[in-house]
Amino acid sequence: MERKSLTYLKIGILFLFMNFNLGKINLMPDFVGMLFWFASAASHDVPTETEKRLKPFLLLLAADFALHWVFSFKNPLESLLVSVMSVYTIYMFLGEVIKRIREEQPERALHLNFARTVTVLALTANFLLSAYDNSTLNGVIVISFLLVLVFLMVQVCLIRPKCGEKL
Amino acid sequence: MDIWKVLEYTLAVTTVGMMIWLVKLFFHDKLDARWHYFIWLVLLVRLVIPVDFALIHTPVSVLQGIPLSRWIDLGRLAAGRKGYQEAAGLLGKIYLWGVALLGGYYFATWLVLKLCLKNAPRADESTRGYVNGIAEKYGLKTCSDIRSYHCNAPFICGLVRPVLVLPQGRAMPEEAVIVHELLHRKWKDVSVNVAIRIVRVVNWFNPAVWFLTGVVQNDSEALCDQRVLEYCREGMQKDYGDMLLAMAEKGAGNPVRTGTSNMANSYRNMRTRIRRICDFRKVPPGIGVVAACITLMLTAAGVGTGVAHRGFELREFRTDAELQKNLWEAEIYRADTPEEALWLFLQAAAEHNVFYRAAVLPQRETAAFEAFAEDCRNKGILDGKGGITVDSIAASTGQKDYFPQETTGIWQCRIYNLQYDGNQGTATVYAELGNGHEEAQYTEWKLELEREEGWKVRLVGDTGRRTGEYREPPMLQGSLRTGDFLLEAWAYNEAYFSGFGGMQQRLPDTWGNMPYGQDALGKDYFPDHFTVEYRVAEYDITYLGEESLEGCTVRVEITENGKEAAEMPTPEEAAAEASAEAAGEVYDTGSFSGDGYCVAEFDGKELIPGEPRGIGGGGSGFVQPGQGWNTDTELRVHVRIYVDGRLVVEDEAVAVAERR
């Protein structure tokens, strides 16, 4: 995987899954993460068909996250659409990363494949269960989710650029 | 036919269908034809299940954000108020006529086709051989009945004994076309055609449903196209797509008929089918996981019923129209439990609020109540939030049935003996008035509850302002004359809501969920059960003998419902459990009581012949509803009376509910 694209990928995942709040403002907004991922997809020398098809989703999600960063609102239909698109985008985008690194880093690819599957399942569970008012269940979901995300971020950060160069 | 129920149903179907269609738009080239077709099963579930049937409660339901039930209820109420009930009834009849006509038309066309096919010539040997050869080549089941008929393209007709119909007088259809029809037969797509007809009949007046079912038909054809490509040779997408286009341009498609595999042959539909063919094998493999996750999310959103938000906002009004709207919003509110209805009634009484009162007023009284509210507004005694601003509503308006007479300065409310079954109930409310009076002042209200769409409350008894000691209304009562003593026992339930005084200070944090509070969005919601309900038993004893008991130590021990005397704690043990203040009381009076027992020890001079003397009483408190006494239970007590340590009476008494 190209160094530039990998850099954008890594920075993007940090913005997507880490929040640093100063009062009510998140200093690591999700929409920046999505834009970095868009940049990652756009910076490949030869983008795949799936990456081309994912670009509109990445931009849409970035726009939605930006709106949420500025305004506070809740809409069930919008929430559903965004959740569905997020799950698909994360899974497919990371799937393309896996394909790109599989030849040079097969073990990393395997770990990343596991991580993205578990992440997507955790996101789905979070969507379905977190709205119920059960503190125990919510606690379990939050902790599991955190562990999964940490695992995913570690796997992504451990990816080496093309030709085994280290950053 | 209730046209409102029909409207609610069709709107729910439309909402879920449009949600699915919208998601499919986003994923048109990202998920394969199978997913695009089978995701419609979510809509099928919604079609079959009534709107208000809570299959599963999911806070992510698409119906959560679109309050269909509320809109329908408002519409029904508005139509009723404006005198459009007859029009609504007429619309219901028109709807039924539409169902009958369209259903009849579909049935008739199917019948005509069946009769025509019955008389149509069977295919000759070479044609049969051609078709059977193709079936054998691809491992598909052929049709035993193959007919020739005046049509533009082949189709399958019938579900139980399907007939393959070939165009009469035309060249033999291409292999892929035959495979297409045989695949329709294999996957019983004729049943989808029939189901779509049924859905259209039921929703005949809704153009959105016609549009959505058209999309389903197209998706069915697109999936069949994909299956053809999977069966046939690699790389034949272009040939197959060219063939479909040629058929469309020549008008070679068939009209869509009931009970056949003809689904979607218009040129516009061809565009979708061609696009799917082009996307064939472009959808990346290994997307089963994410497709399943998306399906789960859509299922939860489409099939579930949103979690009902208990409560409504009191919006400030300025005009008559706004007042009416607020009243209607309140009137369509459904109190799910009798407790919630009681809470709303108490809130209405404490705040003199017409909206809270309207929310639990029986439907038959709401029209008159609206006139009452308008009258209050015209008199200038109704504020912007619906509160009547006079102390005595009865005196100012002459109206006694909606609000209790005395409501000023309520600082504590207790609810006694709430009893209900599926349709009706009763309760008594004790409201303490003011604070700081030398003598306690209170009022008592008798309430009847009835269940309509939600629970409603009627005020059927009102004592007005009273002073003195309040005697709790018994649910169970009984007496026992034994020897020179008369024992009277009675039991009642006493319940509280936090926020109505009394219990608020004494409630520890561990009582569980506070029923009245705010949800995650910061919106107030109404309680659906009491904060706490106590089950209490109390006793009086009356001495009827002639000899004075002055100077004698009288001890009365009462155990309830089979509790053994040996299970009662000693005074020292009881004192050790109680707080320091209570321990003082125990030693002073020699009496203590708890769950299932009561003991009193005192000088006999306190027993004045013919005058009842309170022994004591106790009970247990519950957070969960339904733990109190009810009219089917009985209180059995075992009583022992000792005079100067000598057992003089040992007997049993029963307290039961008064039978009406």
C-alpha cells in the first residue's frame, strides 16, 4: 500500500474512533476522519472499483458527521441511513486495504480482517441495543466496543507501507 | 370499515417501504440482486403485522420518528369534532368497494386467462423436446404442460400445476429466455405476483404502495436475470442484456397478469434490469457479513414498534385554535396504566390544568370539556399553559365534575385501594390541604377508572374540605367477638407518588428507578406505577366486660396469615432493629408491629368498656405494582389476649372485602 495512502488511513482512523472533548466541542471530529479516508482512497495509483464506489459514501458520511459536529439533532431515519452506510463503508474500505497488503503482510491482513469483522458486528450490536435503558447492558456494550476499536486501531497502525518501509 | 385504521396501516407500510427503497437507492450498485430482493421481506412482515401490535420494541424503529398513530388519532378526533363522522364512514364504504372491484378484476382476469389456456393448443413434440432439453441441460424442472398462446414472450402461469406458455406463431424463444422462465418456476415467483396483487388490492388507493410493489416486481425479475447468468455460460451478460433490450424495443413484453411470472417488462423497468446485469459479478465477494448486519438494522427499524414516549409537552397557547389543538393532543394521549392515569388526575387537580385533565377524561365527556375550557378562557381565568387561575373552580364556573372542589394548597396525596381489572377500576385519594393548620385539613375523592384506548378517570365522590383525623378506607375488614373482647381488623393499600409530598423526603436512593423524571433527551415523562405502595393491616380492640381491668397488664398478640407467634421478635429485638427514636417508642408504649404481626402491651385502664382502643398495625412497602391487598384475598389473624400473664382469649378472625 502506498505510503501517502496509508498515512491518510492511519490519521483518519484516529479521528474516527477517538474523541477528545473540550467542553462540548470534539477536537477530533469524525468528519475529518472520513475526509482523510476519502483522501486515502483517492491517493492510490490505481484505485479499485470498490474504492471508486465508496467515495460518494465517504463524502456523504463526512458531510453528515460535520453537520452533527456543528448542530445537535436526532432523527431516526437519518440515524439509520448513516449507521447502515458507516457499517458498509468501514467494512468495504478496510476490505480493500486488506487486499492491498495481503501479499506482503499476510498475517497483518488476517488480523485486520478479523478486526474489521468484529468492529462491524460491534457497531451493529451498538446500534440495536444501546438505545435500551439498561445500564448493565450499556456498560457491556461500551467496554466491548472500546476493546474492539482499540484492537482495530492497533492493527491499522501496525500496517507497513509498500516494500516493508517503516514510517 | 374504520377508514382511520386503514389509513394508519397503509401509511405504516408506505413508511417502511420508502425506508427500504431509500436504502436500496444508496446501495444500488453495492449489494447484489439477492439482497435487493430479499430485503423486501422486512416489508412483508410489516404488511402482515398490525401497526399497534408490539412485535418488538426497538428505539430505532423508523416509526419512532414518524408518529403515525398520533396523526391518525388527531385526524379521527378532528373529524369527529367537525362533524365528519358520516364522511369517514362513507370513505370506509368506498374503500371496501374499491377492494371488491379491484380484487374482482384481478380474479376475473386470472380466470379468463386460465380458461383461455385450457383451450389453447398444446406445444408440439419438437417444442417440448427443445424445452425439456434446456431443462435437462441446466438441471431445472420442466413443465409437464406447455401451451401455445397469443402472447409476445413466454411466461409461467399457475402455482400448483404451472403451465409454460410460449408465443404462438413466433420463432422459438432463445435458450436464456426459457431458462429465465424455468427459474421463475423453480423459485415459485408466481406466488410473489399473487402476493403483490393482494397488497395492491388492500392498498388500492395508495400510489406509493403501487410504486413500491412495482419496484419489488422489478427486483424479482432482476434476481431472476442474475440467476440466469449464474446458470449460463460465463461472459454472456452482454448477449443477454442485448436480448432484453431488443425485446423491450420491439414491445415484446407481456402485460402484467395475475398468477403469472409476468412482472416487469416495460422499457423503464428494463433499465434497472440491464444495470443489474452490468453489475453482475462486480459486487465484491465476502460481503455476507456486512449484508447481514445491514439487514438486521433494517429489520429492527422496519419491523419494530418505537418505544413509546410517556408524556406530552404543555405548549403555551395564545389563540382559540392553539387551545383546541393542545386539548386534542391531550385527549389522544393514552395512559398505559391506571397509575399513570391517576398521576395525571392528581397533576390536573394540583395545577388546575385542563390539559392534564383532558388526557384522562372519558371520551364521551371531552366535547363538553372543550367547551368548558373555552368558557374559562373567555372569562379570563385560563393561563397560557392551561392552568385555571381561580382557587375554586366550582364556584367560578359552576362545574363540579371535572376537578375536585378543594384543591388549593395540596401538599400531600395518598392513593388508597387502587383496584382494577382489564377494563375498569376504583381508587380513593386522600389529599392533605395546606400546611401549618392547627387541625389537619384534608379532602377525599372517590375515583372510577375505565379503559378506553388508554385509562380514563372520573370523579364520582368528593367530600370537600374536612378537618380532624382521617380514617383510611378499608379494603378488607372483619371483626371477632370473643369472650369480653371485640377485635376489629381492617386492611388497606396506601400508595404514593414522589412529587406529591409525604414520601419525597423519606425515599432513599435505593428505592429503584424514580418513575417520574427525565429521559436521555431531557424530556419529562409520566410515571406508570407508584413510587411505593404499602400493604397495611390495623387492629382495634374493645373491652365489653363489666369488670374493670385497671391495674392489670393487658397484652394482645396478633399474627397474620399463619405466621407463628414464635416468629415474632421480642420487644428487645424489635427495638434493636428500629431506629433510636423508634426504640424509645417501643419501650414507652410496649407495642410494636411489623410484617405479619402486631403486639400491644398496656395497662388495662386504657380499655374503656365499649370504646375501641387502637392496637397498632404494620405492613410492607413495594416498588413493583400489584403486591398489595386485593378483593380476592383475606386477612386471617390469630389473636391471643393475656391479662396479667394469663391467656384469656385465643381465637381467629378473618377480614374480607365487602361484597357488593
